[in-house]
Amino acid sequence: QWQTASYNFGTTAGNINTGVTANTAFHTFEIVVNAAGTQALFYIDGTLVRTETANIPTGSARSTGVGVHIIKTNGTTARLLNIDLLALEVDVSR
């Protein structure tokens, strides 16, 4: 299943299963963080799958970035992850 996670200064809110099965179909993922940095909304294919309020990095000493990785936790068969587009949009007016 697809998972969500938030990390702040080495502390994690955990890898939370979304209930959405990972498969070979094309998917869109979106994370929306409110201006106060107190809530992150995780969407898969336009559907809200998780609301996170813990361990969201804020402040001048915290870096925020975007990235993708795959972690296989069962079996030894190789898996591939193909990324078609990865984008970051920052709207500071919200």
C-alpha cells in the first residue's frame, strides 16, 4: 500500500498505510501544507487519504524538500519505480 510520512528534525509521524494498494497504474500524488505548518493533507488521485498534524518541519532551521523512493519489505524479487513528473509548487499567498 502507498504510505505517508512526515519528519521533523529526525522525529517521524510514522509510515502510515493509506489503504490504497500500490499497483502499476499511473497515479497523481499531492501534499498540501497549510501556511502555519500545522497540517499536511495527503492526496492520491485527488482523494484525501491522510491528514497529518505531527512532525511537520517549520522554522528557519528546517529544510523541506521533495523526493521519491521505494522500499520493498517482502520477498527478494526486484521492483521498479518509474517517475514521469516530479514538481514542487510553493504558494506563499495562502
